[in-house]
Amino acid sequence: MKRIAVLTSGGDAPGMNAAIRAVVRKAISEGMEVFGINRGYAGMVEGDIFPLDANGVSNILSHGGTFLQSARYPEFAQLEGQLKGIEQLKKHGIEGVVVIGGDGSYHGAMRLTEHGFPAIGLPGTIDNDIVGTDYTIGFDTAVNTAVDALDKIRDTSFSHGRTFVVEVMGRNAGDIALWSGIAAGADQIIVPEEPYDINEVVAKVKKGYTRKGKNHHLIVLAEGVMHGEAFAAEMKAAGDDSDLRVTNLGHILRGGAPTPRDRVLASWMGAHAVELLKEGKGGLAVGVHNESLVEHPILGTAEEGALFSLTEDGKIVVNNPHKARLDFAALNRDLAHI
């Protein structure tokens, strides 16, 4: 394989630039030419493809986001969209692709492989919800950003004797809430993977202010449960009488310079993706498990270790879906002084 391309797709995540840099420089060291594709699969279909060299990825290692930009392009799930993208790959002589993104991005990588263009998926999302890997590129940075914000919110919460509900991103996964909540000493963490009783939530707030002598209370809420304002309304309806405020950390969790861990993880995975393409392999997703790199087929059977399977009617099924660390939820309950 002499010419490959790299793209980022779906939501951006800190560390994507580090992965791009690794792909480009590792490929060049292996004697390959590398092309960048702007705006994911949308840019592929439109032919927004350009050559990259070692200098072109200088000084991006420490930058958040993705300099190749990203876009959601659901049309690539259809054959017509795939064929348009492949036409552009052929036009540029591209033989393989590294796709950095989430589940939907992986599906596109699988389709490219099926059409004879080997593609390797790298897990790029702050949510840490991609199967086949312990950690995703961007998760560590998002947790660090959340903890920094939670520490600041705790300061003002203490100063004014207030209860704060702080909503964090994570889609349908509670990983960011759990990790940042424990690190920031949250009094309660509410995640979608575990049921909660709003009356119990309110009872703990009241208990903290009365029996435990606390003058503030911090609740970290994963967005997959509900929005912060709605949760606060539930609390008030259940009898909360504290001075309650809501903060949504929102998209600040996607931005900022990636942590050293995310930079190393992205570089490690990016270089490995090139090695797989050099061997002519495709349809694989790279992950990390027990601090070692692993690969899984994107599509196949659960017995084969594939991330996804197809039902008889063509629907995609997730094998061994991601699960948040509910033992961490139990840990926080043990450590919270309520």
C-alpha cells in the first residue's frame, strides 16, 4: 500500500490532532504518501482531499479539536453515498483510510473495506462509550476539564452555601460523570446506567445540611439521564428547599489542549493503524485493553470478537455494549460524607 488517507468524523475530541499527526508521520516513515480528508465522509464525497506532509502536521499535537474538521454525514450509510466517496478515493489513488471517530464512523470504515478499500477505525470521542477499548481518545482530557470546572464550582458552592447540579456530557454513557465526580469529591453522581430515586437524592441533600453540618452540596449529572434544569425541577417537586443552582458544562468538555495521556494514546493508536494498513488489513478497530493495543473486527459475529453484527433484516447490533464502572458509583457513595 503506497497511498493512504486520514479523516475525522462525528464529534470532535481532544487528541484527534495527535492521531492525525501520528498517521501522517508513521506513514511517511514507511514510504507511503498521505492525504487528508476535510470534514469526514462529507468531505470524501465532495472530493475535499489534499496531500499532507510531515511539516503540514507540525505544531498540532497540543491543539484540541481536529484541524481536518468534522461533520456528520448520515448519507454515507447508503450505497449511493459510499460509491461517491469511493469514486473520489480512486481519483486520488488512495488505497486505504484511517478513520478517527465513533460508532457511526466505524460503520463507514467497514463499508469502505467491503468495497475494497481497507479502513482502520480509531476510537475518537470524549464519551468513552465505544466498544472494544478501555479508553477512547479525548476521554482523559474531558475528565480533566470537568474536574477543573467542578473544583471551581465547589469553591462558590461553599462560599454561598448552595446546592449545585452540574451537567456533564457523555451521550448515553456515565463515564465522564463518574470519573470527574469522584475526582472532584461530588456528594452524588447520577448516571444513566443506574436507576435513581429523586426522593433519596433530596433526602441526602437535606441530611448533609442538617445532620452532617455541611453548608454546600455538589451533584454531578450525566446528560444521558436528563438535562440539569429538568433534574433540578424534579428535586424541587420532591421537596428540596436548598439554594439550588444548575450549571451545564456543555461543549467546553470537547475543547482544550489534550492531556499527555490522550496525546500518547492517540499517537500509539495512529501509528498502529498505519502498520495494519501496510499489512493490507482493513475492517478493524484499534483499541486499548489492559494497557496494550488490541484490534477487533468492526463487523462480524460476537464469537469472532467483532464489535457489531448484522441481523437477518440488516439491522446493526452492538456486541458486548459498553458499560460504565458502576463499582465507581458505589465507591463514591462510600466516600461521600452524607
